Amino acid sequence: MGFLDHLEELRWTIGKSALVFVIIFVVMAVFLKDVSTVLNWPLDRAFANANERTGLVTTSPMAVFSVYLQICFLGGLFGSLPFLLFFIGKFVAPALHVRERKILLPACIASFGLFVAGGAFAYFLLVPSAIKVSVYFNQLLGFELIWSADRYYGLLTWMVLGMGAAFQFPMVIQILVFLGIVDVPKLRKLRRVMLVVFFVISAIITPTPDPLTQSMVALPMYVLYEISIQVAVRVSRARQKGIEEDLAEEITD
């Protein structure tokens, strides 16, 4: 394929991805009330055993539209992600070697699984815990709880997408090892540095500065880093085997 053909294929890939996202976005809009009930679960969970409960309010005439877009965007992104990965994988597949194509589908599945795991971690554990901490300090200082809906959904969107993206780093590590940019000994040497990096990332993602919430983000990421090192050992061996096979084919030819 020529350069213009690649551009045309890229245009179709972006167009199909955008179309799927818009379709699911519209579906989220149609079932907005049901979707918002699901997204309110972390808030309900945080106040399950609390003596005081706050409802969500809007503080400006246009705030409800911000809530509307945030709910539909979050649902649309999660719903369309498998299709986006499929379209992207189909676009890059012709440029890969045979052995590289074999890992493309597992890589896409793993990437989607990690994103869902990170989003679920934020939804089921991180957001309720952060809200509980916020409620505790508000009550400690005697503040009345009046939270705006757009701020809550903004917090939920930021943390779910942030943790979903943060959980992608094992895939990034495997790609770097597969490409020979980093190796396993270097990954082992960077253990302490990565622990600090994870706490910095957790400080950016989490809305509260308390050490407990930040540790809840940083420690799972470090566990994933250790698992990534073990997987990287196998990836490195497979890469070396592939290089040896390619050299053998060149010598034979």
C-alpha cells in the first residue's frame, strides 16, 4: 500500500471507531436514568453506614448538561473500547511480522482486561473509599455536605479513566521488552524508582491527600509491576527465540 492508501485506511479506522462511540453514546443517553443509577453506586456505598447522607445538586443552569455529557462519555468509552481495539489492531496488523501478529489479539484482550480491571478497581473500591475519607473530614470540621452532581461525576470519570489508563503500564512494559528497548535486569533495578513513581501517579489520580487512599492506588500498581517482570522474562525468551529463528532463515536463504 502507498502512503495515500495508508491515510485512507487510517481515515476509515478513525471513522468506524467514532461511529461505534457515537452509537453507544446515544444508547447511554436513551437509558440515562438507568445508567446514572449504576454510576451512583459508589456514592450510595460510601454512605451505606453513615449517619448523614447528601444528595447531589446542580449549582448552575448548565451543570445538568455537563452531567449528561460525562455520563454518556464514560459509558460510551467503556462500551466502545473493544471495538476500538479491534479496529486499531486490524489497521496495524499488515505492518507486523507473522510472529508479531500472533500476539496482537492476546495483547488487545489483555489491554482491554487491564483497563476494565483498573476501572472496576476505582469504581468498586477507590471512589467509595475516597468519599468516605472526605465525609469523615467534613464531619470532623463541622461542614455541611452539599455536593454538586457535575463534580461527583467528574470525579468518577477522572478516577475510573485514570485507573484504567494507569493499569495499562504492564502492557507498555511488555511492548518495550518485546522491542528490545528495556530488558528484565533493568526492570529489576528500577523497583524502588517505580514505587516512588506509582505514589506520584496515585497523588495525581486520587482526589484526597491522605496516605491510605494513595496507598490503595500505588500498591496494586506495584504488584502489577512485579507480575510484569515475571511475564517479561517469558517475553524476552520468546523474542530471543524469534531473533534466532529469523537469523536461521536468513542463513538458509
